[in-house]
Amino acid sequence: MTAISIPMAIVMPLWVTAGRILFGVEGQLVPIFALTAGPVLAVLMLTAAVKITVQAKARRPFGAPLKTSLLLLGNYVLAGAFGFFVPDFGTPASGSVLSGLAGEDVLGYSAALANPFGIATLFISVVVLVRAFRDAAATRQDQVSATVLPVPWPEWPERSARAASR
């Protein structure tokens, strides 16, 4: 999840903003989302992804903690569902991806499902961001509290001679 977090932090807001266009569904919501929801999600997701990736480099093996990875996965699933269900309006080709695939009869379902998925996407994006900063703080705390073991030095002849002369 960590390896794909930065690309997904760019792809998912684009999907939410304009993914409907790929299915021949477009309307007035695309420019509105391009100025509002898209940038907000992009900033939240990209900030978290960069923080998670930087911290993952410090871990062996490379990766985020399991809870963070599961939150990232949940964030992508929710954003994908939001982009799938969000209906567009104002043009003859308006609707949602679902209504574009299944017909205009399901447009009401799209409208009913888009709102909860949108709220959940925003909420989980904030949770992932908070988690990323908490993971970073925990990593720093672990590094500070780690015991440093002394490195044994080999007895070199000149060192032994200096020690004997003291």
C-alpha cells in the first residue's frame, strides 16, 4: 500500500473529480469538483502519502504499519465508490458512472449513495493523515529510546602500547 500511496493520492481525486467522463457522463459538477473537492482530497491524500512513504523508508522491511495500510486501502475503496456513485447534472449526458452503465433508472440510487461515500472518503482521508503523523512521531520516539550498544574495538598494537604507558 505504501508503494502506491503517492500515485493513488493523485489518481483518486482525479477519479472523484472527473472519472465520470470516462463513461460518457459529464456535467456541471466536474469544474465545481475541480475547484473544491478534488484539491481538498489531493492535499489530504498527498500529504499523508508522502509522510507515510518517508516513514516507510525507515522501516525494515519497507512499508507502513498494518493499520495504516488498511486505512489507506479503505480510503481508496471509499474514494472509488464516491467517484462511481456521484451524480452529475446540467447536461443531457448527466448522471453517474452507475447510471451510465446500468441506465437512468438507477440515478436515484447513485444520488442516495454518493453523499455517505463522499463524507466517509473525506473523514477517512483526515484519519489517514492523522495516522501518518502519529506513525512518524512513534517512529521518532522508538529511534530516540533505542539502546545503543557499544561497538567493540579491536586491540591495535599502537593502542595497546599507549594504554600500557599510562
